[in-house]
Amino acid sequence: MTTRGGPSMKWALRIPQPYIKRAIILALGFSLLSIWILAYYVSQTKQNPRWEPPQANCKLAGSKANPFFPVRPQPMRDVAKNSRTQPAALVFVESAYSKLGQEIAALLEANRLKYKTEIVSGKSFPSFTELGHGKYSLVIFENLNKYLHMDKWNRDILDRYCLEFNVGIISFVGKSEDNLLNKKVGDFPLYMHSNLRLKDCSLNPDCPLLYLTRAGETWRGNLPGEDWTIFQSNHTTYEPVAYAKTSSLEYVHMNENLDRSYHVTVMQDLGLYDGIQRVFFGNDLNFWLHRLLFLDSATYLSQGKLSLSLERFILVDIDDIFVGKVGTRMQTSDVKALVSAQSRLGSLVPGFRFNLGFSGYFYYSGDDIEDTGDDALLANAHEFWWFPHMWAHTQPHTFTNETSLREQMILNKRFAKEHGIPTDGGYAVAPHHSGVYPVHVPLYEAWRKVWGIKVTSTEEYPHLRPPRHRRGFIYKNIMVLPRQTCGLFTHTIFIDKYPGGRSRLEESIHGGELFQTFINSRVNIFMTHLSNYGNDRLALYTFESVIKFVQCWTNLQLKTVPPMELGRKYFDLYPEEVNPVWQNPCDDKRHSAIWSKYKTCDRLPRFLVIGPQKTGTTALYAFLSMHPNILSNFPSSKTFEEVQFFNGANYYRGIDWYMEFFPTPSNSSLQYLFEKSATYFDNELVPKRAHALLPRAKIVTILINPARRAYSWYQHMRAHEDAVALNHSFYKVVTATDEAPRSLRELKNRCLNPGKYAVHLEMWLNHYPASQLLILDGDQLRTDPVSTMWKTQKFLKVKPHFDYDSHLRYDPSKGFYCQVMPNGKTKCLGRSKGRHYPPMESDTEKFLSNYYLPYNVELSKLLTKLGQQLPDWLREELRGR
């Protein structure tokens, strides 16, 4: 019988069995080894699409003329004329809520450029000059039509101002429902066509206004929107800035000399036609390139008054080194990629180094492969800068005392020394920004003692959003810098799971939020995380891409310096930010989450008595304290019943120190905490600070005749044996000239300045609405305190209503009302209150009446505007004037 398989089967049957077994074992072993090698390879590259580093293909914008636009002669610019203007822009908007108007304001804010918005109205027009100087170096119109169709009288005023002070105008073409073809732009030799779809935008390299923006590239793809306007003119005054192609088959016939597919989207008017330079935008700021050109236009048309520096500092922090779940941490190959990327970025950004923040407790907390990644980081420790997190990545605000914080920091420092990590960087970051802001005093003290920290950063001051408002401050001699996000967080580790997908990331990089951060902020500390450098290595791709895109499209000069040098540079640029402005932690959920649970905003006052001094504030303080549901602050050992927090050195002690002066209310809804500090009234820093911390607080002030107030202060200083007051008459004090000794001028200012009531009230009204301000008549408080206290209770809405009529009694010996005690006796203010002074000399009284006249007139106008009755003393002062 023939065996199936023929001769080959016979050959196989002749092979000895031991050989077959060995062959099977070898094959199985080889298969297992192959599977193991494959598994190891896959684990090393787990689901990582290892993108190649982005390639920069930037063209150099040479001096060769643009093939589509001839070079125009540029007029001479009279910079001397513009030197008489303030560095501010006047922005005409259609309404307070118009979208483009808000975007213009936001862009100016982001670049710290001063501006004022004015709603376009045919009835009124703002003042452009003050004391022979221009108030604005640039005028911006949200809607070109509003500029073209202005009232002739107002248009003439604006044109004369622009000509006299060499001020330019930026305007945007608004949306139109009608398709405009070859429509003439006002009286200008300029024509426009509207409602087009465009693509592939390029810049004219010969355009004189380009400064921040770099020409030579083409933005490929459709421009946002279908309502673009293009411009055309044969007049030599017009110089194209940007141009694009139509994205549809339609052909716009506007210029025989122009390539039919290219159209001007931004046009510069060199001023050769009527002497005024302008820039016309054919669309709003939704297109990222328009934002750059807008800033360049502002620089050029203001003759540099609204100019930006091209210098940009960047620091990339990598938080959470050694921290992270198994499967998300860095591996050896990731560390090699990190070192390689740092080298490439160093060739683009002088001084570039990654800054690594570590928590030693989590060292070797991954799988075996990830633990080798930890070793690779330490082996390359010399390649990077390092900074400490907390040892176990705990939030500092959860520690109630400094000792426990120091113990945690010492553990982390010991780990660093044992593993060759530098410890002298002077920079630290707290996990989740806890304790940095709102400030947790023990954190700052522990940082200083253990690590010698000089610099930190946070994204929380004053708030996370909007990012353009983030600022820095200095506290406990530690520089706190603003930190920026880049769209990468601990959970954004794979591109296929990136919120919005890869297109969203690419949009942020190529002209979007991340790119604009480079443009708008001169100092950028970017927050990233360890997991962003493993897995899909999104951080490496993101930063290499955005830096190359910045260099392709801008003339920015990027550089990186160590954190301490960066801190000094920041406050050299922005010295006005040295002093912090404390916010209410309970008004921001993020702040509440990183604020100690043992603290409560119920210990913050609900109203302030702000002064001024010598108007009866101490009496009001005493009367208010009689109410069962009104609680005053605890006394100070130095300033007695006044805390004086918002106006002096006490402010830098922080809100924890401030709240210690107040009891914890047993019923926060019924009980009212308050403080009285009479020096608050005329201090220009106080309204802003008070409103930041107490935005809903009621404000109470007392006014008396300012001349009498000044005289009372002079007598007060004499009673306290002030040498200047004892050695000079009141008349000599108030008439002291600028050549008088400094001590005499200072006493004069303390006598006279608080009495400029309207000036100081306006200052408070810039921050608080009139509904939160109560102005009391000091004379009425003295002669009829019961009605004054009834008015005050009603304003505060405090309950129950307290019957002051049965608790106050006039004391003839004192000359004012005193508190009635349960035993029927009266308790009056101290001896220093109610003093009897010699009458003011008539010539001094006449001098002060004339001195305060303009201020009293303004006060009268203000009180009338607020709907308040004029006090008798003010009516008397203004009678017959």
C-alpha cells in the first residue's frame, strides 16, 4: 500500500526520534526568545508614534522687491511731533460688548499697552489734549464705517489732532451683508471688494511697518471666515502689507497690473495723500497673523510709543520628576530623546536647558523598565537644571506649622545630595501651586531656611484666567513669577487622546494660544510634566514646533537664563509688580482649594471706616461697637483701635496677619466685622488693595469743613509735641512753599491733602460702586448722632435695628455725646477727644477758604451726581461764590 505523502514521508520516518525532540525544543526556544525580544521592544516603545523633530524651512526675507507690489517711496516721519503724546491708544468701539472691541482691548492688555475705550457717538467726543500735550499716540476704530461717516465737526477735530501730533489710525472693515465691488473708501483713492473667501496669505517684505512680524513665509490653507475685504489703489500713498488668494473659482477684476490671484488684505496708507498715516484691515483679529500685524501697526503709527521689545525669555519646567503612575513614566529612550531635543533647542534658543522638578520619595516607583529611566535621568543630571518639589509631592498648605514642612524639605534635599542633583538653583515650585498664592507663610519660611529659595512661580496670581492678567510679586524676599500653561497636562500624554485631537494641538502651535503666549509675554515659564516627555513625547514635539514657527514668522529673539537671573530680569522689566495685591481666597474656587481648611473668610471685615483723620471717626467707631451684631477688630499694640493694614508696611505681612485682628463670628450672616483706619481715605494705594480683598465691603467716610479739619490736625500734632508744629504757626505751615524745609512741607501736606475730598472720593469710586459708599456729615454726627447712626444702620443693612436714642446722652462737660452704661452713667471718649483750641486766625481762615474753593466746588458736583444732600458747611462755603 502506498503511504500518503510519498517519498518525503518515508524520509521523515527514517529520522531518529531523539533528533526530532531536540528540533522541536530548539524551535520552541527560538519562538519564546523571539516573543520575549518583541515584547521588550514593544514595552520600550509602548504605543509611541515617535515623531521626527519638526523641520524649519524658513525663507529669508531679503531686500528683493515683491513681485506683486512695486516699492513705494516712504515719507519722512516727524518723530518730534509725536514726542508730545502719551504712550496710549484711544479705541473707538461700537458698544461696550462688541466682540472685536473686546479683542482689541484684550490684545493691548496682554502686551501691557495703555488704552482707553470710547463708544462711537455723534453727540460727544473725547478730549484729545491736556496742557498742550496729546493724550494718545494712536487712534483705533473697530469699524471703518464709523470713522468714514463721523460727524464733520468731530472728523475735523480728529484729523487736526492726527496732523498736529503725527498720530496714526488703525481701522477694521466691519462685516457687510452686501457684496461690495470696487466700492470707494470714503474720500480716499482706495477701493474695496467684500465678502470673499481667501487662502494662502503672504506678507510684503518691503512694507515699512513690519517689525515684530517676519516676511518671507506663506500661510497655506483657508483663512478663517467668508467675509474678507480686499483693497486696491493706484495711488502712491498705499503700500500693501498682506495679500492672499481667492479660495474659490471666482475672479475679482480690480487691477490689471496685479496678478489676478493675489489680493491685498491689509493696506498701509503712508500719509502722502492727506498727511495722516493709516492701516486698513480687511478682516478682524480672528486670523492669527492679523494680531501680529496689529501690534506692528501700533508700533509704527505711534512712532514707537506703543512699541514692544523683541526680546523673549523662556524657561521650560518639567514638574513631577519621579512622580507618575506605572505606565506613564519616562524610560531610558525617553531620557535620550530629552537630551537630544535639548541640544537641538539650544541651537535655536541661546542658553536653553530643561528645568527638572523632583520629589525624591517616588524614585523607583515605576516598573523595571521605567526604573531604568529614573537611573538614566540621574546619570544625565548634569545636563539639566533642577529644582525641588515637596518630598512626597504633598501640598504645603495642608501643613499647619513650619517645622513639618522643613522636615519634608530636608528629606528631599538629602535625596538630592545622595544622587548628585544640584541643590543651589534657588528656585522651587510647590505641588499644585499650593501655598504660593494664596500665600502660606510657613512655606516661604521653610523654603528660605532649607533651600535658600529666591524664586518661585505660579499660574494662580492673581487668577488663572485670563492668562494675560497673570503677574508677579515679591513676598518674604522670594520673587514669585507668573507661570504659563502650554496645553499639556499630566493626562495629555497620547496624541490620539489629546482634547480636540491633533488638529487642536497644531492650531495652538501654529498661530494659536501657545504661539500667542510667546508673542504677548516677554517672560514665559512654561509648566509641563514628566509624563509629557514619555509616552508620545508631546512636549518635545510641541516646543520644537512652536519655537521653529516663532522663528519662521517673527523677529523675536528667544533666550533662556537660569531662574534667579530670570527673576531679577522680570522685576527689572516690571518694577511696579514688586508689591503684591491680596485677593479674597474665597472668591476663587481654585484658591479655596489650595488654602488651609483652618482659615475662613468670615474673619474678613464687611465694612471699613476709612476716615479722614480728625473728622469724628473715633466717635463713629465707638458708636458702631455698641451694636450687638457689629464687631470691631482687636486693638493693635502700636496703632490702638486702628489696624492700618492697607496703607503701610503691615500690608506685606499678608492676609493671615490681618485676619488675626478679627474674631470668628458665631453667626457670619448676622454679625458684621469692621475696622476703622482713618489714614485709608487719602492713600492712593488703599482703594485698589481694599477692593481686591474686600470687593463687596461697604465703605464709610465722614466729611467736615476741610479748613477746620486741617486746623484740628495741626493742633493734634502740637498736643503730641511735634517739633515742627510747636515751632511754626498754623498760617506758616499751610502757606509753606516748595523751598521750605522738608519737615515743614510734610506737615503742610498732612494738614491740607486729606481735605481735597472730591479727589479722594473719586479715587474710591474708581474701584467701588457708589451704592457701596456712605458719606456722613461729621457735624451732624457730632450734634445729632442718633439720626446719623440710624442712617448708617440702614446703609449697612445690619439687624436688629439698635436704639441709639436710649444709649447715647449729651455730656455738657465734654461737648459731645457719650455712651450710656447699664448703671446710668456715661462713658466718653478719652481726654484727647473734644479738645478746645484757640480760634483760627482770620487771615488763615480766608486763605484756606480760597485754597479749598475749587475742591469744594468739585465736591458739590460729585455729591449732586451721587444724589446726596450737601452738608451745611459746604453750602456755607459756596454761598456767594
